Amino acid sequence: MKLPIRLIGAAAFVAALSGLLIALSGPAGDGPAPAALVAQEQANQANPAEQELPPGIKPRTPTGQTAEEAIAAHMVASEGPEQPIPFSHRFHSQELAMQCEYCHGGTESSVIAVIPPVELCMGCHRIVGAQLEPIQRLRGYWERGEPVQWERIYKTPDFVQFPHRAHIRSQVECEECHGKVEDMDRVYMFASLKMGWCLECHWAEGEDTDVATDRLLTEQFPPPPTPEGRQPHGLYPRAIDQEYASSRGPIDCTACHY
Amino acid sequence: MKDGDRHMNGDGGKLPTVTGENGAFFETSRRDFLKVLGVAGAGAAATSCGPPDMGDKLIPYLVPPEDIVPGTNVAYATLLKNGGPEHLGLYANVRDGRVIKLEGNPRFPNRGRLSALAQSALQDLYDPDRIQGPRKLDANGFVEADWDEAVAAVAGVSAPGRTVLLTGSVTGSAAEFYAQWAEAIGAEWVAWEPLGLEALSTAYEIAFGIPGIPSYEINRADRIVSFGADFLGSWLAPVEFAARFADARNIESGHHAKFTHVGPRLSLTGLNADEWISVRPGTEGIVALAVASEVARRKGGGAAARLEGILSRFTPAAVAEIAGVEPARIEHLAEELASANQPVVLPPDISGQGAGSTEAHLAVALLNQVCGAIGTTVRPGAGPTRGASASAATMRNLVERMASGTIDTMIVAGANPVYGLPNSLGFAEAFAGIANRVSLGSHLDETAAASNWLLPANHELESWGDAEIRPDVWAVCQPVMRPIFDTRQAEDVLLSIATATGRASFEVEDWKGWLEADWRTNYEQEAPSQAPFDEFWFALLQAGAVRRKPAQPDPAATLSPAAANYQFTLPAQESGLSLTTYATAQLYDGRGANRSWMQELPDAVSKAVWNSWVEIHPATAEPLGLETGDLVEVRTSAGSVTAPAFLYKGIRPDTIAIPLGQGHTQFGRNAQGRGVNALDLLDGTVDGRSGALAFAGASVEITAVGRRGKLAIMQGNDTDLDREIGELMRVDDALEAIGGHRVDLRQILENAWDSDPKSPYRWAMSIDLNACTGCGACVTACYAENNIPAVGEDLCAQGRELSWMQIMRYFEETEDDGFQTVHVPVLCQHCGDAPCEPVCPVYAAYHTPEGLNAQVYNRCVGTRYCANNCPYKVRRFNWFTYEHPYPLNLQLNPDVTVRETGVMEKCTFCVQRINRAKLDAKAEGRHVQDGDFQTACMQGCPTQAIVFGNLKDPESQVSRISKGARAYHMLGELNTRPAITYLAGVSHARLSQSGHDEHGEDNGAAGEHDSAAEAGH
């Protein structure tokens, strides 16, 4: 289920990486542009739909939706709560091809998902869309100095400590947990966030990529050997012990509950 | 957003139906219900006087602070000036604009550690009983006022010559500012510190012509003698001294300075002494002279000759009877001091501060001189800088002027004299008689409650400022968060008042401008060729402290003729009971009384919480039929108090002791109406030379009231009944055994059922009982880090306290009928073979692959079998859901679940820090290395007694220490295989039992002697 996306992600990453290497292999100083970059630019101008994107950027397919349509779609959407400002992820992510991290920057280094500050919205909306009523309401928030109180969709209970940065760094795609946000007029709850759902990924048999906690590094620095012949005392979690190192992410309770 | 006030249960099933968006009824999950509730209830009014409950909302910044990622901790360097006796440089960990934890700044003399009282400064900042905005007094009490109105009103009544500004003692820019402000307004500035060091400073001025506090380089000493100073708990610089003390007694480096305590009672510091010479309160000075006389006689030389006149009168025989000590003990002490290379002698503190306190300090200074300590381990003028402080005599003078009607207005900032001065000085009455009483305090303490204008100042952690730590070390403090309430910087309030009077004008707009201008001027004078000031200032704010050239070079200290010919007086022989009062590490002078963490931190001596007590020797208590907990009435000429008795063999039979700090009539919900104010018993006697208040020496009478009081004592048994819970070794045995090996760690490391063989980590800890002084900083750090609630007096008395770490205090008898004390921090041992794990029916207590004994709160159903099975009794149960009233809930650590009723909890080895360190290390593609992070207790300990790390790493500090010769496992014979290795304490005393034999036992291998252990000794 998740594996195909993982491989696609990996392939895309490898492709992007090689693209980066090609780009970096040009000369550093002034002078005529290297042949590789010139060829890329010519290709871009020739066919925008097939242009090569910079590394780490995912392709988007704009549908030609207008801003007014996006606002209307948000108002009548069937799933998800209505937000104080009818923000459409579909419009911003698809039409405008904005990346998740542009607004939700900082998520890769924080335990929480960073909700964009109003200042970031105003970066464009000081000028853009000034004729639209919701944008005027947004500017009202800015001028009053009042942050927008968005309706929260994804919330784990207080006894769960969910670190976003661990998942971003393990190259879990945003869509895996949040669904195809770029198709959403309103953000709705795509995943149940129940523990069983989390374990679907954490329990799965997998490669020992650097997703698994410490497994790869453990092979380089093995701990001291254990003598044979010891009997278990009590109800020790043998199954978890055996599968700890081969799991994709930590399935130890204290990885999330502390 | 993890709000500590709201507790979400697990998904316990479906909730009643609610109407959906489209008008249809449908069954919802809890989440959807709360979503709808959130939308509907967005505008719901708050029930408490705090921010509205934000529920399920995502609220971003409007303009985010640069470079700070929300959800991460940012550390700001700042300084706590009024956190206790010493200036403490610290890092404030700020999360999303709220400071949640304080940690020490290594650049300072406190070496990156803090005291328990300093850790609890967060509770002071987030105190719900703080004054939340300007107030004025009218017929109905305090009502809200406007800042402009308040400033204008105060300015209007600040007539020149009839106004007094009363502050705490300050150094640095604040001192300059107050002086200039007072001059500009025409007011008088009085700086008063309740437990001031005037007597010490005066004595050194007489002796060496160098006023100020000397430095005590205890770490360089090979023999330490204290005449009562509680330097590990509440005197002068306890965190710094604790670190130095541990250095002097670091047995593995081959030396261990013997420490003798001379005084009427054993304080926290006294309990750490190897030897106690018991003398009557008030006679410390003459005993010091007797010791000096013997040392001079043995050493001979110039010092002996110069002081011949004084010392010949004060022989051991002459003072023995008055002091109540045998001459042989004085002679023996003198012998050891004379033969020591680098002795250091510490003076008395307030518990020995009687009517002749300057003389006592001078006597100790002479003793240092005779021992050769002056200029080496005791350096006059080089100690922590203390601002000028009015003595009690000066305050009495002020009270007389207040009562005489010459003062119309008194502005009090950073002082609580209505509480902190004894009634006998009459401050409270005189203050009430002043027409305009203005308080700039941030708390509604006794002085504020007696005022008619409240202009609350920012808390220290919300303030700008600076201080001179030592003559050559200066520090700045910066606000670490926005003011929580409608308060302002105290100096800004004063500036506004001054400007409003029209009699003063200042070049700067505000205090921050003043501070920067002051520093800029000094910087450009002292370092003209260095980097531009703005760069320097920014770097200074990040670093916290800077070393400046001292004003004058360290002057060579020579004994003045005045000191050499001083006419010491031999006090009269006293009989009957004497009183001594003392400051505790938790409450100090009373400023810690509204902090529940400090009320709940058991006192090091009595292990009592939330109350006052009277320390009485059992021999004195028995004829009165008193047991611990019985109420006793204590009467002096000045007044009487009634408090429960605490029978203690660490006090003289002719002395009783009562701690300061309780007995507040205002100040907040935790402080009010609790305990007794021992100052009520003082009659206001002051020392003639320095004017210092006599805290000790008053004659008392005690009577049994005939009823039992309530005294919750958190120590079950005073001895460990030879169960080897707290171990002490003789110093000779310890020195011989260095390099030996007593505990085999393979019982943990090679236990396949302990940690996953593929995991590179097995977390473990070592606690050095030789270094642990029992101060409790670790306990408070744990409270702050892990959202542990304070439960209150009644629940503590029932044994339902929630402290994850407790310091057990065990007495061990010595051959000379004395006793030694060992302080043992007890916390979850994270046993490799934990008895608590197999008995949990729901698998909430289990063993992690890294060796932690984990507790999963959401699984726990509250059977409590795990606590039943734990032999160490370190598991704590939440019998109730405890409140964290706003704004105390802002202090809660978002990385740690806040537990509710029915859930078991215990030390987790700061698993949140472990997980964070693992994520950080993984981001860099490596394992967690030794030193990447510390547990909260390790980080808080002033003596670095606690070491935490990875036992699977043979090079880690914890691995190396756990293999030491003093190592043992607590209750190891039960084969629980604990991950905490204790290192036995070391004492110079002759302990009654033989202690541990050097071979030791590998407690984990069921009695087999390990060949490695035997070979290693």
C-alpha cells in the first residue's frame, strides 16, 4: 500500500539528485553558460508541460480553476470543516503550484506542524486578490493584529507525542498521512490517526533504509554479544524485541507515549 | 496544542449524537464532536481569569520571531539576582514564547547549575497570586487603576526630602540608577537585604581594610572548617560552594578534605560534615579565637607574635565552659588546622549571628590569618559582590523617622520589610502610619498588602538589568518572555514617576536605553580598540556574562593594627535554652513560600513539608513528654509562637531552632496562614559594630501545648537498618580502593531480556553519594521538566506525594556516639529485571529495547500492582487530577504528558530528552554520543553527583564511573539488576559498623563472587 509511493518517492529523489549533480558539475565562474544548462532552458521554453523541475519539487497539474471558483468550492465542499477564511489548498497547491513547505516551513525541524503566520499570507495578499472579499477579511485580521484561528483537523491526543520532523526527515510524504491535500477544497481528515493506522506503517516489513531507527547505524557499530542460554523472566515482549530492529519506525511504546 | 488543564481520555466509545452541518442527525466520533464543539464554542467565555480555552484551533503567529521555529526550545541567557542568596547565571528554555525550564549558564561561578530555589523561580513568575496590574486602595480594598493615573498620583506626593525609596540590595546599573533617581527627586534611597552580610563585611573591613565579601576557595582546601555557615544550602553562594566542596572531596583524584562543622546545630551543610563540634549559639567567635590561639602556639612565627595579646586570653580552657565544649576538642581541631597545607575556615551565618556578630566574624578572620588561609583560600574583597545593604540598626533609625512624621511617601521595590523585619523593630506600624505607601513589588506580599498604591513590576525573568557578580565579572539579564500581566519594568516606573514630578529629566527614554548607554560608556572607555559596541552587546546578551578588569588590582591583605589589638569580649556564662533561627534552602528568607515546589521539597534536616517546626534535642524533649509532631509553644521576651516539635539529635540539648520563611499573613495561597514566622521571637537586638540583627542567642522557654500538631515528614526511617540503601565508607578504605572494581555491569549489559542486543543504547545512571549534599536541586528540576504537580500538605502526610525523585536522609552511628549522614537520591532504578513489569495486567509498565522501564500513561488502568511490587517504592500514583491554575499551566513542558487521576507515573530517565537527542543525532546520521544531552536531574545537580549515559558505550562517563571501587546497587541482593549505580559516600568519621568490605559483592550474580571484582581491588 505505501510501498509503491515509497519507491516512486525514492526514484524521484534519485532523479532529482542526479539532476542536482548535473547542475553542479558546471563551472563556477563567469563565462558562457554551460551546455547542460542552456539545453535545459531551451527545453523549458519549448514545452512548459514537460519542463524539468528543480530537485525536490513535485510536478503539479493545474486545472485552470479561478480564485472565485476556489472560494465557492470551499464554501460548498462536503467534507471537512469550514475555515474562517475560505482557504483552498487545491487552488494554492495545484493552480499556483506552491509547495507544502513554502507555507509549512519549519515542520522539518519541529515537533509540531508549523501553521503559516499571517505575515506569510500577506506576503502575497497585500497585493494579490485584493478585490476578493475573503482576502479583504484576511487583511482585516492583519490590520487588527489578530491571528486567524483556523479549525484544527489533525490532532493527536495529549498522551501522544508526535514529532513531525522525524517523519519529514524519514522522507514520509505529506500525502501519506494528510491525503491528497492538493485536491482538497477544504482540508478534511484523511486518516483516522488511530494508533492502529500509525502501526500499519511502523510495523511493516521493510528495507533497512535509514527510516528504521538506528538499524543501519547499528550494523556499523554493533553492540557487545549476548551469551546464550538465558531464560526469560516474566512476560517480556519477545516479539517486539525481535522485530525492533527490522521495523520501519520505532514501535516501542515510549517512542510516542511519554 | 497541549493544554495542561484539559485531559483527553482515550477513545472510550461513541458519544451522543449531535446535529451536523446539514441538519441531519448522525453518530460522530469524539473528534468530530469536539470539532463541532470547537466551531460552536469558539466564542465561549473562559471560566478562569486567563486566556479563553482555545480548544481545537490552530492559531499561528501574526509576525513570527525570526529564526525561531515554533515547537522548538530556544535558550536565552539571563541572570537571577533575587533567586536566593546568590546571583545565578542561567539559560531560560523558552518554548513558543513561554519559559518552561531554567538551566545554569556554565560561564558563571555556579558552573552551569542552579539551586532548588532558583529552579522554582518559574513558579514565582507564573504565580497566580501575582499582582496583575496597577491597583489603588479605596474603601473596598484594592481596585484596578490606570498606569498613568497611578504614576501621576505617586509623582504628586513624592515631595523632596519627605520621600523614601526602599529597595533590595543591588549592584551595577540599578545601583547607579537608584542613586541618581533619588538625587533627582530629592528622595532618600535605602537598600535593605533581609539576610544581609553586614557583619561579615564590617569584620573584613576592620581586619584588612577591604570591605566586601571575601572569596572562599574551598576547592583548593585540604581542610575545611565552618563555624556555622550553611554554605551548601542557604549562605552566600550555595551552588558555587557546593561545586567547590565536591572538588575538594573528589576522592578519585586522591584527596578528600576533612570538613568540621562548629556550631549549635547541624544544618544541611552540617549534615555533610565529618565532624561536629557542638558549641553554644553565640560562642562561635570565642571558640574561633581559642582555636586560633592553639594554632598560633603550634605554628609560631609572626602571626602568633602579633596576635599574642588577643590569643593569650582566649585559651581553650578559658572558653570551654562558656561555649559548652571540651578543651580537648578545640586542641585537636587546632592540631589538624596547623598541620594542614591549605585550610579554609568559614564564618557563622545568621544561625550563629547573635549580639556580637562582627566580633565573631572578626575572630574567624583572625583564625584564617593564623592558619595562613588569607590570600590563598580566603581572599578579602574577591568574593561575590553584594550591594550596600542597610543593617537592622539603620532600619530601626528609619522606622523612628517614619514614626515621627517626617516621611510622607515610601516607595518599596524588591523588598518585603513588613514581613522580613521582626515585629520588635516596629516597621509594620510605622509603615501603616505613612500617608502614601507605594509598592512596586510583583507579589501581593505583606508590604504590598499594607500599601495604598500597587504599581507592579515585571518579574526578574521579564526584566532588563545587570549585576556585578564579582569585581571582575559582570552579567546582564534580559527578558525571556513578554510580561504575563499588566506590569512594567520597575526602573521604567520610577523613570515615569520622576518625569511626572517635573523635577527631573533623563536623557534616555526608558530603562533599557539607560542600561545600554551605561554599558556603552563603560565599554568605550575600557575597550576602545575592540569590536563596535553593538556587536559586543549582542554577544554579551547571548553569553550572559563578561569579564572586566577589576577597578583595582587584588590588594594584598595584611592584618590591620586595629584587628591585631581588637578588644574581644568574653561573654557571660549563659544557662537555659537558647534560640537559633536559620534560613532553609527552600524558603530562604520567605521568598519561596508561595511556590508549591518549595513547600513540597522536604527540608534536608527534618524532611518535613508545608509547615514550620521547632528542632529540639530528644534529651530536652523527653522531660516535657514531647514527641515529634506534638505542639510546643516557644516564648521569648519579644513574643511567642506555637509549632510542632521535631526531635533531632543534630542540635544541642540547650538549644532549639526554628526555620525562617513561613508564617506569612499575605503573599498567596500557599504561603498564607502556614507555619510560624520565627522573626516574631526576635527582640531586635543588633550587633554594635555593624548593626546586624541578632538572629540567634535569645533566651527561650518552651512548654508542651498538650496537643498534636500536623507535621508531614517524608522520611520513613532515620536509618536504613543496615540494608545498604545508603552506604558510607571510611576515607582510608576509599583511598585504598581507588581503581578497584565492585559491581559487575554484565548482569545488565549481557541480559538478553534487558535491552535489545541490536540497540546501541542501554541507558543508565550513576549517583555519587560522596558528592550529593542533599540540597534537592535535582528534585525540583525534575518537577519542572516533567510536569509533576504538588499535592499539598494533607496528601503528603498520607504519603501520596508525587515527587519522582526523593532524597532519603539516613543517619549512621559513629564510634564516638555521634552520627554521620548520607543523602540518597532515590528514583526509579530502571531495573533490568523489574518486579513491576510482569505484574501489570495491561502492559503499561514494560521494558523498552533500550533498557528503560517505561510507563505508558494511556494504557494504565490504575491497578497499582506495579507500585506494590516495586521494592524501592519509587512509583507514584495520581490519586486525583491536580490543578495547574493559570498561569502555572504555561510552565508545563509540552513534551511530557500531563497525567490525570488513575494513572501511575515515575521517573522515565527523561525519555523526552532521550528521544529528542536521538532525533537530533539521526538528523546528523550518527548515534547519540556521551554528553549530547543530560537528564533534568543531572543537569540540575550543583556537584555533578548524577551522571547519566549509555552503558553500552564503554567510554561513556557513566560506564567508567559505574566500574568504580565505591559502586554498589541499592537492594542489589533482590536481583532486580538496577540501572542506577550508587557510589558510597566517604566519611572521615569512625563509623560504627564495618561498612562494606573492600572485596564487595556482585549483587546481581546471586551471591557468586565475580573473579573480575576480586581481582580488581
